[in-house]
Amino acid sequence: MRSGPTKKILVTGGAGFLGSHLCERLLGEGHEVLCVDNFFTGSRKNIVHLLSHPNFELKRHDVTFPLYVEVDEIYNLACPASPVHYQFDPVQTTKTSVIGAINMLGLAKRVKARILQASTSEVYGDPEVHPQAETYWGRVNPIGFRSCYDEGKRCAETLFFDYQRQHGVAIRVARIFNTYGPRMQPNDGRVVSNMILQALRNEDITLYGDGLQTRSFCYVDDLVEGLIRLMNAGPDVSGPINLGNPGEFTIRQLAETIVDLSRSRSRLTFRPLPPDDPRQRKPDITLAKDLLAWTPTVALREGLGRTMSYFEAFTRDESRGRSG
Ligand code: NAD
Ligand code: UDP
Ligand code: UDP
């Protein structure tokens, strides 16, 4: 199924978790896809099944350096997304968000491409407003461990809106809330991948803090659908627009659901809460419903089941590797 004429589409961060699903979906719609990635957190494995596709091209490149290509649309997803990875080299994280945005916006300006930024619910920080609507300006620590990511993404949003106002670039800004699904990296410390792997290995499930903090979890296919709808919306729709599943769960509820689904013998164990960990998070998606006619369709248990199947295959390969 194709949503319109065939386009040349650049996906930065295309070898990552979300990017690989997006590339797959865009190819499925008949577009030409140029995937640009420096493989910091992404991997060839995520896109190996696309390499032989005649409309797919892969380029190893770091978006903090200029990029000269000819494209019609740009999805700017390049940036490590999990706290473990974005805090590994925080200066590079800020550079990726800020200099990466400048380069991709410069490219969009030159070739007159529409450009979508993968922003984040982290721009709301540890919010005093619940649920979070796009009108809320956020409560972000500018000097903490999470700041390289949060402030980098906030500055990227500023750049997007300034390129729109100053240079007339056609922009789209999506504020993505916690998303999960197959191809999440097993070692990136995010809660869904951590807990599924712990459950499958019958290891203790690690709850940080009291486990009563909340998150809203969106299945990857729903999210990709939202990104594509936002990119293809009418010219007045720049965003920012929240994309996420408004179902809100405590981390403890998530752990219990995963143990139940996997019939695991794992027990819950408590660890210290990382600094600046937001207490609650739930998107207000009224705008996405109204402007994009978008709403998530995959319930948490269903999405966790699909993700678990992926990780089951992963742990099988892992144990085969160990014994062989
Ligand atoms: P990911 O880490 O799997 O993917 C990020 C990709 O960007 C990786 O392939 C990585 O190698 C690449 N990359 C990093 N720095 C780069 C650079 N300087 N140049 C080129 N490529 C670079 O993460 P993800 O979950 O797929 O996230 C994709 C985007 O969505 C990110 O921008 C992230 O901030 C945003 N986002 C994700 C979530 C989520 O829950 N997954 C939530 C909010 C926002
Ligand atoms: N840029 C790029 N690809 C392009 C055009 C520009 O990577 O096709 C980079 C360029 O290196 C510059 C940045 O984007 O640093 C911003 O470009 P812009 O034209 O806005 O600013 P200027 O070149 O005037 O600094
Ligand atoms: N978390 C947890 N156990 C884990 C990993 C994470 O309790 O093994 C918690 C973490 O402290 C946070 C929530 O789960 O409150 C979501 O963490 P994640 O790193 O997935 O995303 P983010 O904090 O960026 O929303």
C-alpha cells in the first residue's frame, strides 16, 4: 500500500530500533530509502534483511558532520535513546542532537525537503502537569545526567522552529513517548528489554526505586504509523505533537505483567532510583487524534507478547552460542 507518489527518503538513525522499522515500512510503501547511521547504538543486524532491497541504500555516516545528498524527505532519528547509551558519551549526545539537527536542517533547506524530528517526552522532564500536553513547557534539570539528552532534544526543537520561521523549512516535530518492540537492544538498559530478558532467564527483575513511577508504553508499529501520518499531514501541521500510548502503568505493574506472560520464576528485586528519573509520564494525545486521526491500537499485553517472542529467539541464539 502506498500513501502517495514515490519519494526519496532519508532516515537518519535508520539502523536503530525505531529507524529500522520505519525504513521497512517506507520501503513497503514503494519509496526509495537512504539509511544513514554511524552504528553507535544501531546495528547492521537490524537492517540486514533490507540490504538486498533494490530501493534501499545504507550509508555509514555521523550526522554531526555535513551530509550532501538529494532527497525529498528526511526523518531525523539519529541519537542514542536509552539512558545507558546517551550517558556513555554525553558530549557526543548533545552534539548529535544539536549539530546533527543543524546539518539535517541545512540539508533540508538546500534541497527543499520536508523534515521530521524525533523529539521526546523527555522535553517535559519530571513534569508537574499530568498528563502532558504539547502546551506544557516542561521541568528539565539543565545540568544533570539526563540533560545531554533532554536539553539536546529541546535545543533541536528550537532549531527546527527557527529554521521554519527564518528559512521557511517545512518541519514536523514528534514528541515520542516510551516505545517498545522487537529490535530493542538487549543491552541498552531500557525497562522493557531488561525485564523481558530477566524474566526469560528466570533472573531477578530489577525495579528501580519503589517501582511506583509510571510510564506509558507504545508498541513500535503504532509509533511508526504516527510518524508517517505526521510527515504526510497538511502543511499547517508542524507540531510539536505527542505520539505515545496513553495507557499508564507503574513499573511494578509492568514487571508483574511480564512475569505473568512469560510464566517466569523470576522474583522482583529493588535497586536505587537513578537521578532525575521522572516520577510519572503519560501523553495527552488529543492533538494527534484530531490532526492525524491517529491512535495506538496495540494493547500492552499484546505488544509485550510480540516483543517477548523476539527476545525468546534472541536468548535461544545466545545459549546456542554459549554451548557451541
Ligand atoms: P536507537 O539507539 O536504537 O537508535 C538510534 C540510532 O541512531 C542508532 O542506530 C544509532 O547508531 C544512530 N546514531 C546515534 N548517533 C548518531 C550519529 N551521531 N550519527 C548517525 N547516527 C547516529 O534508539 P531508538 O529507540 O530507535 O530511537 C530513535 C529516535 O527516537 C531517537 O532520536 C530517540 O531520541 C527518539 N525517541 C525514542 C524513544 C523510544 O522510546 N524508543 C522515545 C523518545 C524518542
Ligand atoms: N549542510 C549539510 N548538507 C547540505 C547543506 C548544509 O550538511 O546539503 C550543513 C552545512 O554544513 C551547515 C549546516 O548544514 O553547517 C547548516 O546549513 P545552513 O545553510 O543553514 O547554514 P550555513 O551553511 O550558512 O552555516
Ligand atoms: N527501570 C526499572 N528497572 C530497569 C530499567 C528501568 O525499574 O531494569 C525504570 C527506570 O528507573 C524508569 C522506568 O523504568 O523509571 C523507565 O526506564 P527507561 O530507561 O526504559 O526509560 P526512561 O526512564 O527514559 O523513560
